[in-house]
Amino acid sequence: ALAHPKLDSPGKAATDFYFYGNFYAAQAMFQTGGRDWTEWYPSMQRELLEKQRPDGSWEDPRNFGEAYATASAPLILEMPKRNLPIFAQ
């Protein structure tokens, strides 16, 4: 079971640094696996896709800007595909 209380939004734990925090949360949740991952990732995926702009970009007005957000969101979304070098065997 999740060790933290249920959140209205999976991204709420990283409100100050949304993309940065959720990128590292995605790695931790993926490596933890099991129920934590299967409950967290679909919600995070849905939340990110809802935040995506019609032109395909994301916005991070509080911190690092559009380029950072647009680079970070796909890294979170592709986590289950194990393409990041941290997953290399």
C-alpha cells in the first residue's frame, strides 16, 4: 500500500517544483513497482496529458519555463518503457 496519504492529484507532492519533483517521483515509484506504481502512474499520466497544450508543449510558469517542462514531461511519461540510461543493464 502507498506509504503516504491519498492525494487529490499525484503531482501535489511536487507543487513547488512540479516537473523536477515528479520526474524523481516517477523513478522511485517505478522501481518500487507493485501497487504503488500501478496506482500512481496512470493518475500522473492523465494529469500530465491534461496539462499538455494543444501545440504539444507544457508550461512551468513558477520555475524553469516551457522548454524545461516540455523536456521533462515526456521523460516522466516514457518511464514504463525503460528508455532512460538509469535502467540500462
